[in-house]
Amino acid sequence: MFERRMFLLAGLGAMPLLTAVPALADTNGDRAIAFIKSTSDMILGAMRRTGSTEERRKVLGPIIDKSLDVDGLARFCLGRFWRTATPDQQQRYTAVFHQVLIGNITAKLGEYQDVRLTIGRSKSQDDVEMVSSVVEHPNNPPTTVEWAVADAASDPKVIDVVAEGTSLRLTQRQDYASYLTHNDSNVDKLIDAMRQQLTQ
Amino acid sequence: MNADLRTTAVPTVVLLARVWRFMLFAGLLAVVMAGCATPPPADDPDAVAEFKQTNDPLEPTNRVFYDINNGLDTVILRPAAQGYRFVVPGPVRTGIHNVLTNLNTPVQLSNDVMQGKPRRAGDTTMRFLINTTVGVAGIFDVATGWGYPNHDTDFGLTLANWGVPEGPFLFLPVLGPSNPRDAVGFGVDIAQDPFTWVGNSTAATVFNWTRYGLNALDSRERYLDPVDQIKKTALDPYATFRSLYRQHRQGDTKALRDDNRATIPVWFPQAPADAAAVRNR
């Protein structure tokens, strides 16, 4: 009897929590949506203002640093090789990853002038908010793009972009993993190859 | 006119047959020379997990085909697609793309039905009816604006929806990234295409090969920029294309499985759950 009452009390105690959870998730979703909205406005605005690639890199760099979890991405993309890398290698790799990422994003955005982004809903997946959107640009069918936002409540950061079901960070990780597998798992060689890319 | 068509069509077929025979020969040679990928040592569980996840036991052979395809693409298809983009204005290319998409609707509809997706089948039917008539033989995609959007589908996805696993990754000559399931799907789609069976008159042959050729040009033209971009930014383009292809197919399969839109008209008395689903749409 006592146990049952305790159980009931515990249940009642948990009730506000249970009702609070969906509300919390909703606000997190809204926060994530607002975050993606302001970030994409900033990026698209910067694209419109700037002309040359060099100029774009300079303007986009700080925006990317602020809105993307670059260090976390770098770590994820190195996958199982992160653990075997020395602290020095990790540091050099993260630095060059940073530059490669900014370069790639600038080049990718250069393809998509007059792009239009319509932001849809957000749904929670574990601790991450997935904000859906539709990207439209002339002469192309609309593309669905999902933005994975971590820490939506406190310090929102984009940790992945999923375009038409393909995750950008997963693709990058598999690219690096394959390169490393064919190059004696040598992280230094990977860093050199990434540097090589930057000079191209 | 007819004689003209015959002289141009026949050598094309013969040429393609020769290319195929060469590819087959090159393929056999590649299999003999390259063989299978060596699995990583069992004492490295992370490497083993990665090997299993990549699901590419024929990697060395696949890479040979990737190189062959890449070579053919560099000298034939890519320049052709660039020429196509340069010569044909954008709106005309869109029109051609729409006609090609419309010609594919019988195959699409057949797959929608086999997948047990009535709403998709409805979309496809309406698209065909609207675009063939109002859209002037499919040149204009009116249906999308009227609420019947296009969706990609093929027999590979039908098999996926039936629960057939993808199997090991394959890089096929000419066709590119695939797997046993999607390769079978490709064959079945040709077989279930009514245009394959319109008869063996010269006109039919010319029509079909023109359609295949235009399809290749159209899709290559659409991928010109992304493919160039990947080749420039990827350290291992083969691995990147493999990853993208597999993720894309898995994404399409998921989207197909999750597409369970209600088939009851909005005005019909509905079950509460369905009504809620309709309201939320």
C-alpha cells in the first residue's frame, strides 16, 4: 500500500515534468529555427554584398566560426583516427580543416547565386534539433536541406547539414577515412593533402 | 527520310554494342587483375567496423571501373554536356527535361503501384494527364504548380521498399555507382517501360536511342557543377561518390517508407487520427 502511494506520489511529481517536456522541446525547436533563419540571412546577405571569392572568404569566415561547431566537426570527420593522432597532429589538422571548410563553403555558395531558402519545421532527434528547409535556385528542382542544430537552448551551433538525405559531415568523414586507409593511416599525409587543396 | 534515319541509327547501335563488348572485356580483365579488397586485420575492431559499414568488398575492381568511367566522362560525356549547356538555352533544356520526365511516367506509375503508395501513384497519374495535355506533350510542368509534385522512383526503390537489402557497393561500367539491387532495378525498369516494346521499326529504335542519349545529356548537364565541385574538393572522389550514392539511396528509401499520406478525400468523414494528419499537413 505504502509503496503504491509512493509510486502515485512519484507519478504526480513527475507530471509537471512530463507536461513541461513537450513545451521545452517546442521552444528548443523555435530557437533552432530562429537561429537558422538569422544565420542564413547573414550568409545570404554577405553573399549579395561581396563579389570576389577572397572578399567572401573574409566576410564568411567569422559567420562560419560563430554558427558552426568547427572543432567538433573536425573531430567527427577524422573519426577513429582522431584517437590515434598525436595532440600536435590534432591541432594542425583542426587548423587546416578550418580553412578547408571555409574555402569549401565559399565555393559551394558561389554556385548558388539567387538562392531562396524557405525554412520549415524543426524536430528533435536525441539532443539535436533538425530544422528542415527547402532550397530553390533557378532551373533546378527544389532541394530539401536539413540543418542539425546542437545546444539550441544555450549556445546553438550547426553540427551537420543534410542535403537530400546526404549528410555533409558523414560524407567528409568517409572521404578522409578512405584517404587515410590508402595512405598508411598517416594523419600527416592527410594534413599535407588538405594543405595541397588550399593552394589549388 | 527513312533511309537517312536507317543509316544513322544502325551504326549507332553497332557502335554501342562494340562499346559494351569492350567494357565487358575490360571488366573481366579488371576482375581478374584487381579482385577483392583485403579486409583489415581482426584485431583492429574500428577498422573492421568501418570496412563493414562501407560495404565495398569489391573496391579494387570498382575503382578500376571508376577510372574507366571517369576517363570516358572526361573525354565524352562532360564535354558533350558542356556543349549542350552552351548551345541550348536554359528554358529549352528545362522543356526537354520535362518531356523526358513525362515519358518516364509509365515506369514511375508502375513502381508507385508495386510499392503500395496510392498517393504517389495518384500524383504520377495526375502529372501525366495534366502535363501531357495542358503541358503540351510534357514540355511544361504545369502539374507541380497544381499540387502534384514530381518524385523520383525506380524498381531499385521498389525492391528496397519490399525489404530487399542493397548488397555490396558496385561501380558499373557506363552506369556508375550502384549495387546488385539497383542494377536489377535498372534492368527491370527498362523491361517495364512500354517504349522498350513499341516495336523494332527504325523509327522506334531512333526514338529510344535519342531518348537514352538525351537522358544522359540532361542528367549530366544537371550534375556538371556538383560533380566538378566534388572532384575538386574531395581527397578521394571515389569514396565520396560512393558515400553520397549510398546515403542518397537510403534517404530516398526512407522518404518512400515514410510517405503514408491518407488516401481519403478531405470532405469524407474521417477517422480522428487521419483528420488530425490532414489538418497538420
